[in-house]
Amino acid sequence: MVTSSMNLQKITILLVEDNESDARLIKEFLKEVNLNNELSIATDGIEALNYLHTHCKPVDDCPSLVILDLNLPRMGGHEVLDAMKKDNELKRIPVIILTTSTDEEDINKSYEGLASSYISKPVDFNEFEKIINSIINFWFNTAELPK
């Protein structure tokens, strides 16, 4: 397990995930570490963009990081990513693609769309926890997030 004592800055995360079990697991993993974070969850792409447009005016309320699934109802992850990167208020937010797809086309399209990283969700619980911990270690303890 990872503990995070390095980053005292409040980190706001938008998780865009329609799978309730995965969202609950991510929420629990984040709760287990000592992060000063606030997690909001959107269950589809339209809800995610509505959240971002509401919370990024003023820009100070934007999330520090978006964790985005690709396979979403109503509007898919690629469309959300594209809309974010075309919006001056949203384009600076790092977007981590966290999805079940290992399809090369999805990977390439995500990076072409300026995703910050692409991670395939493992089905094994312990591997999933390792993935979330690696996200926490890098994005919250190593990388500088936009303020």
C-alpha cells in the first residue's frame, strides 16, 4: 500500500466511470491513502462534461486530474477527451485513460487526443490495486499538477 504524505495540496479528482464496482474500488483505494483529495464521480460522458463546465468557471474550481473510462453510455471517453482538449479552460487538466480496452486503435486514438496516459484495467483485484497505487504515486507524489 502507498502512503502519501508528500502532497498537502488539495487534489480534486473527477472519475468518469460507469462501472459501479470499479468506481467503488477506486474510491476505497484513494480513501486508504492519506491524500488530501476530493473525488467526484460522473457515470457517463455528458455528465462528465457538464461537471467540468460547471466546476471550471472560475478555472480555480477545475479538477486537478480526470480519470476517464472509454466505454461510457451516452458519450464515449474519446469524445469527452476531444471536447476537453478543444476547450481552453479544460485542456490543461491531465487525463488518465483507465479502461478495459487493450485495443491498439483505442490506445493510439487516446494519445493522439492528448491523453496524459493510457492504462488497461486488470481483472485481478490485487493488480487493480497496484495500478491505482501507481497512479497515486506518480500523479500525486511525483508530477506537478495544474493549480
